[in-house]
Amino acid sequence: MSKKWFELALDAPENARHVLGISGGKDSAALAVYIKDNYPQISEKMEYFFTDTGAELQEVYDTLDKLEAYLGKPINRLSSSRDFNHWLTLHDNMLPSVKARWCTRVLKIKPFEEFVGNDPVISYVGIRADENREGYISQKETIKAVFPFSEDGIVRDDVFRILEESIGIPEYYQWRSRSGCFFCFFQRQDEWLGLKRRHPELFQKALEMEKNVGQRKFDWGASERIESGNGYTWNQSGTLNEIVIRAEEKESSESEKCKKENIKWQDIL
Ligand code: SF4
């Protein structure tokens, strides 16, 4: 029978490093809390790290502060040596996208691999039992990933409970479904609208980045046309302005529908 994750962790050689990457999201934060509360011998050895892309929301830093206080240990802040614009230029001004996800490689994976070097490492990953994904698995033979939540049957509701009972739920979950850069292309339409309402200055920045790459790529004198569909906008289905307009329209049609349904119920009553 193969070993359970904590047996692997406890049997690891003395010189192995135990690392847990905090993404700023709920799962990795809950995993850090879960291990501290239930496996103190492992938590004692743990090194926490956070790879800062330089485009994080303030709410993420607030969560890190709370978590550091709860864990009683620092969270190492790692970063790529250059800012996002440098990498954007290197990638021919192609905004990252689902198909061209260069941002994760340069802003997240590289700093992590530099942090651990060639040391033997046990890396604790917060993938839950109710998720059907693998996450990032390093190609380095020195890094062994373990999945405590997945093996211990911890699901989404458990994660929310663990956080409610410890550091609280990161605030951005009120309007966003995941952590990450303020301009992350994984955002849904309504999340872009949420960004515009909660952080108008960041939304404006994302808008300008999109305009700049569009204009730089299609600089035809007076023309300021922005192409969509080729990675030159944050979202394949249009420019940010178009997306936000659509989200607003959807929101108002849903609220209209709700009103009508309420009226119907009142009539029936
Ligand atoms: S959060 Fe989104 S944009 Fe930022 S590095 Fe990750 S995938 Fe890329």
C-alpha cells in the first residue's frame, strides 16, 4: 500500500525542505491552517512562500498578514526580478491568455524553482478532494508534491469552515472567485465589472495595458483599433469596455427578471 501524505512527510530525510506556497486564495491558506492545527510536527518544519507578481490586490496582502499572525511564522515573499511590463515586452506585447500562459511560468514557477534550488523538497499543494485538476507539478526530480486535502477528503465547504474559524475568508471572494493578478484573464465578465467597481484605478490600468498593446500592434496613424481574439485583449470575447458593458446589461436584465417574478408572486398572494 502506498504511503499517506503525512507518512511521506514524516519519513522525509532530515535535510528535506517542507514548503507550502500561499497563493492568496482560500485553498492554500486553509491548507496552512489545517496542517498547523492537525499536524504540528510537520507545521514546525514548514517554510511558507508567496510569489508576488507585483499585480496583486490589497486584499491578498491583508490575507497574508492575517495568516502570518495565525501561523506565527513569516511567509517568504518571492518575486520575479523584473516587473510585468518587462515580460510583456519580451513576449512581443502578447497579453497572457489561457493558450499562452507565459505569466505563470515567469512570475510564479521560476521564482519558486529559484527559491528551492536543488534541495530535496516536499511541496504541499492545496488541491481539494472535490476538484478534478492536477495543478502545477514540477519537472524537477528533487521536488515531491503531496496533496493533503485531496487525500484527507477535504472539500470546498470544509475549506470555508477552516477559514471562518481561523483567519476569515479573503475579502475579494465577495466579488471574485479566485486570487491572482488584478488583470487575470481567467476573470469572468462579472468579475471584471467587480474590479471596475471595487478598484477603479486597477481597472483603468488594465484598460490602458490593453489599449497600449492594441495600439502598438496596430499603429496605423489615426487608427486606434484594438483587435480582439488574438491575445491582444484580456478576454477573447472582446475589449474590457465591451465586456463590462455586457456584464452590466446582464446584471440589469437579471434584476428586471427578479422584479417581475416578485410582482407575480405578490399578485398570486
Ligand atoms: S493570476 Fe492570472 S495573470 Fe496572474 S500569473 Fe496567474 S494566470 Fe497569469
